[in-house]
Amino acid sequence: RWAGGQAMLDGKGAGVRADLLPRHGQVETIVVPELLPAGWRAKWERGDMGPEWAERAGGNCELDIVDAADIDTERFVSEYISLRRPLLVRGGSLHMPAAERWKSLRYLTRKAGGTTMSAVTIPYPEDFGDHDAKDSRKVTLEHYVEHIMGKVNSTSGTPLYVFSVVEQNDPNFKKLLNLIQHDATPNPHWLIQDDTTKLRLRFGNIQFGLGPAGSGAPQHYHTHAYASLFTGRKKWWFYPPPRSSLSRHHSIRAAEADAATRRQLKPAPLGQEALARETLPLVCEQGPGDVVYVPTDWGHMTLNTETALSLSREFTWDGEETDSHVINSLQL
């Protein structure tokens, strides 16, 4: 767009070339590309174009996006959890020491490298009947980082990544749990409970994930959860109920299929763009420091586009009068 716009300028900064404008008295429509002053790129790279030009670390996202400073418990309850709307909170985990310390995997392995975890192609491969479940193995975190991550693939060619539920009463996870409690707590401020709010949450165990580009989780769903990303980038696909499902189809293949579907879409008639997109999932790229809120029963799939390190935690909300499986059984 910039190159096209520059070609339309008169070269003196006075405006668009006269020969490209409609003649006097004629009613015509011209499509004007983006026009930016000469030298804008150098200013942008120096950060001199102002905050509105700042490059977003998390990339594109079709979810609601809120900066961490602009959300509190009241807003989260009224606009998101009560309506079951997914959300990306920019900078939502930057208050945690892990946002800086966990950039170094050497630091992580020095502190908790002896923790034994599962290196898998997808979470819970045996439960989902994954064809590559036989390639899963138990390894220490240090061994995974040094000898497996990005170097060993499954029989089908998909990367192995570490995914483990950090069991609070398991001695194996004692050092990792202590590290998480020291570096990656408390919960985001908009999930803090007190007597003045309607937020009554019960948190489950923490889930630890580390993997190279190409690793991820197939579509699945569960109760409410939030996911903090500390390093790398992660792409999400969201499927609203009732299109949520449980799958063992690896996210690499599912992402390829989604991209092919989007390429084959024909332009929608004017005013029907939203209807044309109804069958497509919402896509969101999460960057380091971002937190994604996943509502209960929303199907979601993830794919690491860079080596990514994340923590997730599921929770229930006492404000919901019935369990999700009861709501889903109603024919309304």
C-alpha cells in the first residue's frame, strides 16, 4: 500500500498527482492507496511515529483485545466470564517475574531441570487415541531442552513437546511448583477475589507447556481457563459452542486445512460478510506477556509458531448456576 501511495504523489510533497484525479465536473471514484510522508519508515523503525504506530507484540487477533491496565474484576465479570466471551489481555502476565526470568531456558533448567515430565505429540495422547502415542516418553526438563526440543519428532513428523499437569502433592514437581509460585504468581489482577466483587473462583492445577514451533494441542474444550505466555508466540483457533469438539487431529494439519478453506472462500455479498464467516473459527496470535482467557465449553486449538513457554490454569466460577453439560443439553 505504501509503494502504491508513493507512486501517486507528485514528488514534492504537495499532494496526489493531478493526472490521477477525476477531471473537473466528472463524478468518479478512485481508490487511493495509503499515503505516508517521505521518510516515514525510518521514523517508524526509530519509534518516532507515536504510540499508535507501535508494533503489537502479539500480532493479529480476532478476539476482544484489552490492555492489562484497562481491565479489572468488575469488567471481567460483566463483559467476559458472565457472557462466556474469549479475551486477549495484552501484557496480562508482565507483572510476573517469569516474564523476564523465563526468557532464559538455562535459568529454568538450573532451577527445575530435574523435574520428570511427559514429552508428547499432543496432550494426553493415550486418552485421545493418538497414532503417535507410542513416541511419547518420560524425560527430565533438562534432557528435553538439551536433547529433544526441536530435534526429535514423532513417527508422523510432528514435534515432541513437554506438557504436564503440575501436581501440588507430587514430590517430583516440588522444585517446579516452588519456582512457579516464586516467579509466576499471583493470578492476574482481574482474577483476584475479594468481598466487593461477584467473582468466586476455584482454581485447579497448573499446566506447564514448552515446545518448539510446530507443537501444539488439537481442538478440545473444558471449563474456564487462562493461559499466560512467557516466551515465543502461539496461535489460537476458537470454536464457539456448539461447534466445539474433542479432536486428535494435530494442530499443524488442522491449521493447514483452515488456511486452505480461507483461500477458497469467495467474496461475500455486500452486507453478508459476517454470515460468510460463521463457519470459520476465530483466530488469535498470542505474544509474550499476553494472557488468553478461554471460556468454558469453547473449543480451542493451539499451535506454537515459535519456541513457546506457557502456564495455564483452569477454574470454575460460582456465579454459574448450572454445570456446562446441563446447559449444553438444553434445546433452546
